[in-house]
Amino acid sequence: MAPLHSPLPVAAVPPRATTNTTYHGFEARVDAVPVPSREEGSRPRILIVEDGLIVAEDMRRRCESLGYSIAAVVASGEEAVDIAQMTRPDLVLMDIRLGGIIDGIEAARRIRQTLDVPVVYTTSYSDEATLRRAKTTNPLGYLLKPVEPQELRTTVELALYRHTTDCTLRSTEEHFSALLESSFDAVLIMDREGLISACNKQSATLLGAGGQDEVIGEKIARFLSLAETHKFSLMLRKTVDARALEGLEITFQPLEGRPFQSVVNLRTANGHGGSKAAILAVIRNPFAQPENRVPTRFSRRHEARVRAGG
């Protein structure tokens, strides 16, 4: 029988440190260095964790027949954690019930503490207690044994797709967050009643607050006169129906400094209307443009903080 650990591609590089791992009497060589993430178009590399010899070999053959590359096949949770660090697979097929000190759920937890790799559980058990515990590790799929080839392909492909999508979304959110924090304008998210749930740093600076924590959880009315609060509330209700309003002129009363006038643009942030509407408010910074002279009614201290971005 061929070794259960599929050999990794050999690159034209100087010799590297290696380690041996044993699976039910079979010994196989595994490169003891992280393997780079696969390039676009290359075959997904799967780490199989299964303590049943026949089941493991069958899973390996099926994965290879479906076009996947095998990073390694291991029989214990301890080995899974170590080999995952060495091989950097694109996905882990993890048996929940494993012999050894730790089971598949604990192994998955330890792997995901250091690697952003999707895990799909394979198990003969589907009791509620096991499923509840498995859910805490955020798996991207479950496969009940015996695993059918089509079910294996569908589950693996969906897991890989979801993981790629999640990575892209996180990257987009981080980029968007960075843009917000670098903005000269105040950006806030609030509900239709004006309760602020999120804001960027410039919001705190422009509204004269000591930090974002002095803005989040407050109503926008705290930074407005009674007359302006009424006007702003009316605009919030109109935004819920119209989805967007631009060019609203509002005079704000910062916690520190004197009142200033600004242009506010409002837009629903989550596509929902009614009571569930989240509204994105952009308060234009009147100090951002050099040609926009600061009115004498602003305090010099407040002007300096706003120009400096905090």
C-alpha cells in the first residue's frame, strides 16, 4: 500500500529540515517548514485528520480523484496541530472522534488560533452536545460518514468559497475602516432616532469630544440646539423613506468650542427601511479646505484640534 502521507512538491531550493510522522505503522516524510498559500489556479491542498486506517485511505483517494492535493494524512489531534503549522493547508478535513490526548474539536480550535484555515468536520456522530461544542470552532461544514464523493466535493468547494469570500470581506472592511479613519469629515452611524452606534475619530474631534467613547451611545441631539435637533430628526425620518438626502445645512454645538455650521449628507447604511434602518451620516469638516476661512466664533483651541485631526 502506498504511504498515506502524500509527498509535497519538491522545489529547487537548498535542503530543508524535515520531520517524520507515523500513521498506524506507516512512516512518511513531511517538510518541516510552512508551505506558502496556493496560487490562483493551483489545486487546493487538504490536510486529512482521521484515525481509521481504511477510512483515511479512502478519504485520501477520493480527494485526489476529485482533483485535490493532499498536504498530509494524520491520525491524531496532536499531529494535526503540528502538521497544519508545517504544511499550511487550504482546508482541514477533521474527524471529531480521535484517539490521543485531544479530539478533533480541540485540535481544530488550536489550529485556528494561529492559522486562518477552514475546517470541515467528518464524523459518525451527530448528537446535539457534540454539534454544540463543534460550532464554537466556527467550522465551514460537516460530513457524516460514510462520505459520498459528490457530498465531499460540494462541501469542500463551498467551504473554500466561503473562506475566500470571508477573507475578501474582511480585507474590504479593513480598507474601508482605514479610509474612514483617514477622512477629514466626521462619519457616524445612527438609527432613525439619532442614537449613534459607531463613528470615526474625526467625529469626536469635530464634535469637541474627548474620544469616540464620548460620542458612541449618545444621541445626535447632544451636539445640536433644540431647533436643529427638530430639523435633524425630520431629515432622519425622510432619509428612511428616500434612502438618501444630501446638502442638509446644520449648526452643531460641540462639547468643546463654539457652534459651527456644516453640510450633512445622510444615507441608509444597510438597505433596510422602517425601524431597522441604520443611517450613515457624513458631517463635512468646514476646516478641511484651506480656502474655507474659520469663522471668528470658533475657539482657537477647537480650530487647532480639528485641523490636526484630533
